[in-house]
Amino acid sequence: MSQFSVTLDKIVKEIGLEVLYTPAELKSIPIYTAEVNRPGLLLSGYESYFDPTRIQLLGNMEKGYLGTMAEPVRQEALHRLLAKCPPAIIITHGAEPYEETRQYAAEFKVPLLRSTASTSGTMGRLISYLSTELAPRITRHGVLVEVYGEGILILGESGVGKSETAVELVKRGHRLIADDAVELRRVSDRTLVGTSPENIRYFMELRGVGFINVARLFGSGAVKLSEKVDLVVKLEPWDKTKNYSRTGLETETTDILGLKIPSTTIPVTPGRNLSVILEAAAINNRQKKMGYNAAKDLLERLGLEDDVSGR
């Protein structure tokens, strides 16, 4: 899997940082890791396991520790840090950097930035943003919609009715995230987030009509920039020889970037209202996450739960 990066100018804009020094244009400086670091141990002299690819944060604790040092010792500590050439150093709480920090930043060509926020606040926003921007990703042919707060990824062959179903859902008050190409990112060990490539965002192709801009046609409330994928729905033409799930007891999943996402296959035939079916699937998936399974409840009422558990 290829390594992704985000340029420092985007980070500065997103987090709201002040540029104190930069050796080059920020858009030419890439960041490759979502991990950040507070270099207290390195400043004290312990260099093992230090990762020079991480952005370094200097907060009140680091500043206070440096303030207890004699000037030659402080210079040595800051030289030790800047000589590692981290991709950037962020000073938090709006503090003024030591003159040695500016001097070594220029010597080793390390961008020096400043945040008026707290160290923990800056770190939290930074990790959240980098985790999304640097997440492993793939692009799937499909449609991503938000239905009752559930992100539903609709997959299926071309012409099966994915876009038409999405339009009907939008008309019923739900929101479109992506059509045709869905960019999926694994932002954590449990979360898959989908969005649309920027150049086709909110555009949709309807056979017989052509291209439409959903945001312009239905308003800004009908679209959303990104959404977590909670359920995968596979649309396919009805196959009489195939045995489709009728109870919902079986737990199907689809593997995307190593994550097991709950999924279901819905057969398509003339007369089936797919938008209503997807609304029911979204609510049912939410109930399952909350601990309620309608199929199990029904079988318990019928006294058949032992037969099912003994399969």
C-alpha cells in the first residue's frame, strides 16, 4: 500500500497555526505520519526510540523544564532536538520560543510554528486531522448516503439502480455523500470513513437525465462532506436460484481495508421500493448496534430460540 502524505500548509490552515519560521514554502513540506510527540525525554538526554518523522510539540512542561537548565545545558538540549530534523516543531500556549530554538531551527531547516491553544487541545486536533488525511484508502464504485444517521455504502453492478435509489433517499430527507466513486479511508481500527473525490463531489449521473448537482438541486442540507460507513448494501438483480436471507439471523460482513463491515444483499425486481427498504435496513442496523435483534426476539416469542442456537 502506498504511503500517503499531507503538506504542512494544509495543517497550518486546518489547525490555525502561526508560522514563526519556515525554510521553504509550506506546501512543499510533506508530513507522512499521524503520530505526534512531546520531546521531554529527548531534551533530558534519552535518545533511544525517538522518531524524527513525527511533529514535535513544546508545551508548558517542556518550556518549564528548559527554564530550569543553565544556558549551556539548555542550548545543548535544544540542539539535540533540532539536529534530529523533525518535520516541524509547534510551540503551544502562544509562548515565545527561546532564541536558541529560532537559531537551531534556521540552522537545521526545521519549520517553527506556534499555536495559541493548549498542548492537549493542539495535539488532539492534530492527531484527528492527520489520522484522516494519512489513513489507508481505496476507491470503490458505489454510492454513499446517510440514512437516519447511518452511513450506507450501496454497491452493485452498473445500471442496477444505485443512483436512482440515492436520489429517492435524498428526496425523502436523507443526505448524499458520494456517487459513482466513493473514497474510503480506514481512520482507526474500528472506523471506515467515506467521502467523494473533490472534482466530482455532489454530482450524480442519472440515465436518461444526465448529470445533476445534488447540492444545487436539493439544497445544501441534502449533502454531507463525509460519513462513517456503518452498513454495506449490495444491490443485485433477483436470482431465483439464490437463497436470500429472510430472517436476518445470519451476520454478513464485507471486508474493506481489513475492517469487517456489516452487510446485506438486496435483490432488485420491478415494484420493490428500494429507498423504503434501505430506510428499514438503516434503522434495523442501528437497533442491532444497540443490542436489539428483531429476528431473535420473534423466535424467542415463538419458542424457537433453542432450535436456532442448536444449528
